[in-house]
Amino acid sequence: MSETLERLGVSTSRALLVTASDAGLTYGVNEGVRQALSAGFVTDASLLVTGPFAREAVARLGGNLGVQLALSAEHELLEMRPVTYSPSLFGGRGGFPLDANDASEHADPDEVHREFRAQIERARMLGVDPTFLASHDDVVAQHLALFDVFLDVAEEYGLPIRHGYDFGSLALDAGKLARARGHFVTDATINWSPQRPLHDVLANLQDGVTEIIVHPALGSPDVESVLGDAAQRLATLEQLLAVNGPALAHEFGYTPITWRQIGARRA
């Protein structure tokens, strides 16, 4: 068994985080995340502070949330804007750029640092006690300077990071960089889509800590009118509501854990 699992008090060789992303995006996403958490397989959720329904998300879900630090807004019909006045973070539409690559190419690291801190502080103002930090749309994976800022902010707030980033052509081992600075890094991160049965994913979990990221949403006009991937989000929620979390953990021999437990290990 790995040292990480021992320090977490996990007696199995595999541990699993299941995180529902994008709370704050729309009402239907908030309700989908709430239902997924209530069903028991999903262990955590993360908040988009820049989302138009962020306040409603905290009222609906409570303050035990991760914070998705945003620099882009990938949905054409749903604008998100920086919390700070930071010229390099604005795209041609007046809010965040649509594309993660575009966002990373123009973002000034100093402005990103200020913006990330402001997003965390806004989350706290809304009543969130952050459990971890994530990069929305993996923008920090596009540029080493932004990844350094991401790590800097996590260290300033004493929070663990979600990390599954690959710098591709830059040939940098971001996981190694994060570990070298003392950050917890999962052994695997899976962006799950409902086209792949959950049983197949769980049957092939590797030893160590794995995070499965899901994007559930309830069928509602706001989801169906502004989110280009609405059908996939609805199918995700349907599958999450159809499974029994404790039964799956027993069947596949893993221990469910939470980001709060990871943070306590880091402290």
C-alpha cells in the first residue's frame, strides 16, 4: 500500500474521489450536482465563482466545495467575466475568451494571480470553505507560467489541487513539478463521459488515488438553451442516479474519499 493511502487511513489498495464540476453555471447544473451528491456515488463538487448561478449554487449545495479557477468560458451563449479588472483576461466578446488556448496566450501571470485570489475570496464571501482548487477548462495546463501561478495560489491558501494536466508539446511533467513543491497529486484523473459504463471504469481502477470528474445536469430550459453539451450532462446525471455508491465500493474494492480528507492530510 502507498504512503499516501496509509496517511489517509485507507485500508484498501485503491481510493476514489468522484467530483461533480461546474456548480454555478446554471440552475439546472446546480440541481444536477445536488442530486448527484445526494445519490451517494459522487463525493465532492466544485464551484465556478464566475458562473451566473454561483450564489444559488452555494445556497443549494452548502459551502463544502472546491473552487474552479476560471480564465475562459467555453459556452458560446453563456458569458463569464473576470472578477478583477484585468485587461489581458478579456476576450473579444467582453468577457473571458471562449477558447482555453486563446486565454492562456494572452493572460498576464500577474493579472492571473490577482484574479485567482479574487475568485477564491469571492467564494469565501459567498460562504464557501474551499476544499481544493481546480483549473476550469484546464487553462493552466496550456502554459508553464500559469501553472506556476496556480501552484503559488494553492500554497498561499493551503489547499490541495486537482491535477491531471499534460503540457503536451512542451514535454513538461506537470505532476512531477507539483510533487516537487509538496503538492498532492492523484495517481490518475478520469474525465468521465456517459458513453463509457461506470462499471468498466471502476473495474479498471489502478492502485493509488484516482479522481473521476463528472458533469451532471438536470434537464431544464437554461441547460438545454445555453450549454452545447446539454445532452451529455443529462445522460451523466441519469447514470449517476442509477448506481449505488456503497455497493460499487464493495464490489470493486475501493475506498471512497473526499477532498476534505486530502486537505487534512496536507495540513
